[in-house]
Amino acid sequence: PADAVDDPFASLNPAQRAAVEHDIGAAPADVRPLLVIAGAGSGKTNTLAHRVARLIMSGADPQRILLLTFSRRAANEMTQRAGNVLQRIMGLRGGQAPALPWAGTFHSIGARLLREYAGRIGLDESFTIHDRGDSEDLMGMVRHEIGLTQTQKRFPLKGTCLAIYSRAVNSRDPLALVLQSTFPWCSEWEAELKTLFGAYVDAKQEQNVLDYDDLLLFWAEMAADPELGAHIGSLFDHVLVDEYQDTNRLQAAILMGMKPGGEGVMVVGDDAQSIYSFRGATVRNILDFPKQFAREAHIVTLERNYRSTQPILDASNAVIGAALERHAKTLWTDKVSTVLPQLVLIPDEAEQARWVCNRILEHRETGMALKAQAVLFRAASHSAALELELMRRNIPFVKFGGLKFLEASHIKDVLAVLRFAQNPSGRVAGFRVLQLVPGIGAATATRLLDAVAEAAEPLRAVEQFAAPARSGGDWQQFVDLFRALRSPGLRWPADIALATNWYLPHLERLHDDAQVRAADVEQLARLASGHGSRETFLAEITLDPPEATSDRAGPPLLDEDYLILSTIHSSKGQEWKSVHVLNVVDGCIPSDMSTGNSDDIEEERRLLYVAMTRAREHLHLVVPNRFFIKQQAQMGDRHVYAARSRFISPAMLKHFEESVWMTADTAQSRKPMPDSVRMLVRERARNAWK
Ligand code: ATP
Ligand code: MG
């Protein structure tokens, strides 16, 4: 650095600096493992980004830095932050900030490594990847094939079967234990589930498909192989992981396999923010980290919070302070403020929506952009009333963590066309595509897929297949499409044009709202053209699907101002000037589904803590008095009288400004919906179940 003013590290506090400077200058093999364990907003992610920059500055090769985050968005942000630091240093010398080719999620990096090395562990490198939906479908197919559906009526649903399987794989626990601890009502089916999972694994292998869990599982397999593990480990001098509290046993095993001595491994996290145990993540990873490797880890803790005002911190600390078990941490900040977090009691969800809209507009009037504000909720469905109100008032928003683009049936159709062309052995994609052809039903599709599986050349099998006469010309068109998609001369993204041209007429036949769906298909085509090949496009869209849905076709323009709606889970690691948390009531946080054991309850407490610690200046917790919940099928949906979340005990009320809101506070909110909004609302309702 030329001088102190331009020193991008000058802003770091001593503890952050210690983490950034840890073993800098040592040979990569001599860099000891490093753990940064610290509370929310203490600059963990910031420190990680600075360390990446510091490493590169001191000569580390950016191509040999592996940066693991929990979403692509987080990876991009981190790369950007590290890039900014480097720019400031190297900008002085007229240099360019280097890219980090190995920044991504565990799953996407796993997919890349497998594409390269799958052959070494006996897999075929041309595998396709199943998303959760595909995996459930395959589980359903296998279940049907081995006859569990007909004979055993009470057998768990395919989604539950997949959840059990996934949990067992990710936790590395025996099935019996997983059943006993997490799915006790399925314990009686242990033997059948074993058979089912065996058949499911066989089916994946026969069809050359991998599911999400396989990406970690086989990476861990590769890492555990002494020779291959060492080789993969040797590709990287530094391995850095953010949000380590939400990793599972397999992910820890991957790190240990690649770097048994822990050299160059740095992880950061906060045990108080662990919120993914329902997916097999375990906070033990972060607690065990110091002694896991051949060399003991160096530990850095950060105590100064740079994000939130003192009153927000006090309230958040009170909530998490009541936790049964945690690594005690105290956070402090010098951001004084007289604005207390608000706890607002409101009659019902409709009033909640109006009240939140009013506050958002008030904030905007004081100059706070919509983008600096977020509304967080426990479950994606909880924002429905608010979304209507936002549309009614023309407040643009983007929603994260809700219904995924990929889950819409028409998007699945188009992707299945590409997947089937890529890997004709994949029966889930094949089954879906073939039945789009008029006159072809499940039985015919199965026969064709059997023929493809037995044939040496899939195209020949398709061409020679005796399709039912009633599918005539439609069948011929499909054969032409398949031939074109399999032709060696095809250059991406021509594939996507072929697939959509073939699909659009079917779309019109299948759906009355074909026009709206066609717009989605076009958006998919635009997205596809940004990728280098069919293979990478399919892998990336499956691993990191666009997660935002917005109130119009296509994502909002980058420079446009819009509000963020997000599930609490998807808000991890982020921050906003103002945060609203909806439905802070028992039955919601903690959720109804988790009122069973105390571990679940504790996870819900951490969830509220995560939500509260996203706020920088304004925090509003809203407590609707009447709350709409979906009860078990036999009781129907109904309103219940709700109570303030148990996580805010009477003793904690002193940290909040309490207010009670009885009626709608503006005439604005009573305005009838304009037609355009009504159309949108109907549209959404129609899409909601897809
Ligand atoms: P979380 O636990 O929520 O992931 P975190 O510990 O990763 O939080 P960051 O997101 O890195 O925290 O930082 C929180 C905020 O504090 C950011 O706005 C960041 O820019 C700011 N910050 C971090 N360190 C410093 C510092 N030394 N000086 C000024 N601001 C800082
Ligand atoms: Mg962070």
C-alpha cells in the first residue's frame, strides 16, 4: 500500500486484522487451519474477503484459491468485495483485479470436480443432475416399480422418502438412527425403506444421474481416496468457507479429505446462527473444527458489531441469550441510537400488510431507498397478503426463497427436453418429455425408455420405435427434434431454440394461460444463451436456480428500486437499513411443525435471531393477533388467535417500543384494486400450485 489513506486494511480492527494476516508469508503447506467464530454483523464475511485479497497480494495464485459459500449470490458478492480491495491496492499500480474461478457453493464446485474426475471413481462424466423435484419423481418411480405403492397404503410419500434418504446421506448416520431421531413415525418401515433406497441408488447409477446429495457424497468419496483426495487437495493452496455453522458432516469430511493437515483451511461462522439442521447441517462442525485436523486450528473471535445500532443489538442479544446452549459471545457496537426496535401488535394479517406498506413508504419518504429495506418471514407462503398490498400500491418488489422458477411445470418441460437429449438414459426427464407428445402415455413412454436403455445408440432406438398410430405426425416431429438435438454439429445455444420451437405449440395445447408461460420460456432461453454449453447450462441452472420471483415477467432492471421480500433462511449473511419481520407469533416462529422437541425449538430461536440481526437501523417485529394457519387436512384452513412469540419473554419487552395498531391508517389502502392488479393476482393464484 502506498499510504495509509489508501490502505484497504486500515479499517480492520485488530482481531479482524489478525485473521487476515494469519500466517501470511508462510509457504502454503505451513499455513495453519484458522477458525473465525463470531456473532452476527461482526465482519466475518468482510474479513474473509479481505483475507482472500491479502493472500493474492502476497503472491497466492487466485486459480488455486477455493472459496465455498452457501449460494452463488454470496460467492459473487465475496468475489466482488475481494476484487474491490485488490483494485484499491493494485489500482495504484494500474493492475486488474483477478477473477476467482473456484468460488461457489459446495454443490457447484462438487459438480465441476466430478465432471473432471468422475471416471476415477467409476462414474460416467456425462452425468446429468437431478434437482429435488426430479429426485422425488425418481423416488416415486422406483417405489412404484418395487411395488410399495399398491401393497402398503400408509407408506411414506415420495417426498418424505427422499427427505429421509437425504438426511441419512448428509448426516452419515445409520438409517435406523435417522428414523428414530427425525422421522419416528416412519420407523416401522425401516426394512422397506432400505430396499427402496437400494433400488433408488441402483436406478441413479443405471441412468447416469446424480442428485444433490451425490455431488457431496462422491466428492467426499474422491476426497477420502488417498491418492485422488491428495490430488484434488493439491489443486488448492487455500480453502476458505463462509457460514460454516450450516455445513453437514459430508462437507466437513470433504475438507478433511482434501486437507488432512488443515493447511490453508479457513472457516468462519456463528454457532448462534445455525439454521439448517433440518437439512442435516450440524453445529458440531464448527465446534469440532479446532481439533479436527492433524494440526490444531488457530481461533479468532470478533466482538465488535459494525452492522446494527446498540438497541437492535441489545434486543437480539436478549433473544439469543435465552438459548439453552451456545458458545457465549457478547457483541458491542459504537452505533448509538435512540430508536428502539418496534414490536407492533396488529389485528390480523391484512392489517399487518397495510401497516408494513405504510412504514415502508414512510421510510422511503425520509430518503431510504426500497432496496435498503427488507421484509422477512418464516415460510414463503407468509408473504401472500403483503404481496397483494404491495401490488395494489404499486410498490415494486422481488421475492427470494419462494416458489422457484424451475418448479413451474412448463420450465420443467423445456429443461427435460434438453436433459433427455443430453442423457437419454435419464428416465425422469425422458418420461416427462415423451408424454408431451399427443398419443403417448405412461405405458408407451416406459416401453420406449426400456428400448433406449437396451440400445447401443439411443437415436436408433427412438427412430425405430413403433409409436402408436394416433401420435402420427407429432411423433415424427419429436423424432426430428431428438435427432437434431443429438447431432454432433449442433452448436449451443441452438439447442434451446430447437427445444422451445418444438415445445411452444404443445404449451398452447396444454394450458389456457399459454401466453404467460411462453414469456417464462423465453426468459429461460435468454438465461440459457448466457452459458457456454448445454452441459454447463443444465448443471448450473439445476444447482443454482434463479431464486427470485418478481411481480412481473423478467427480473427488475438493475438500476430500478425495489423492495426485498425474503424467507429468513434466504436472508442469511445479508443486511438492510430497515427490516420488518412478519408474524412474530407462536405457531409461526417457532413454527407449528417444530413445536415437538427442544432442538427444533432452539433452531427456531436462532432463526428469529438471524432475522433480527439483519437490521442496521430500524427493526420492526409485527405480531398479528389473528393468524391464518393451515391445519391438518381434516380440520381445514382457519384463523387462530395467536400469541406473541415465546422467544420474546415479558422480561425482554424493555428492549422494544411496543405499539398497538387497531385499524387501517390510510384511505389509500381501501382503494379498490385496479384491473391490471386483479389480473396479476389471478395469475399468481393460478401459478401458486404449480
Ligand atoms: P453475518 O453473521 O450476518 O454473516 P458477518 O459477521 O459476516 O455477518 P459482515 O457482513 O462481514 O458480517 O459485516 C457486517 C457489516 O459490517 C458490513 O456492512 C461490513 O461492511 C461492516 N464491517 C465489517 N468490518 C468492518 C470494519 N472493520 N469497519 C467498518 N465496517 C465494517
Ligand atoms: Mg457473513
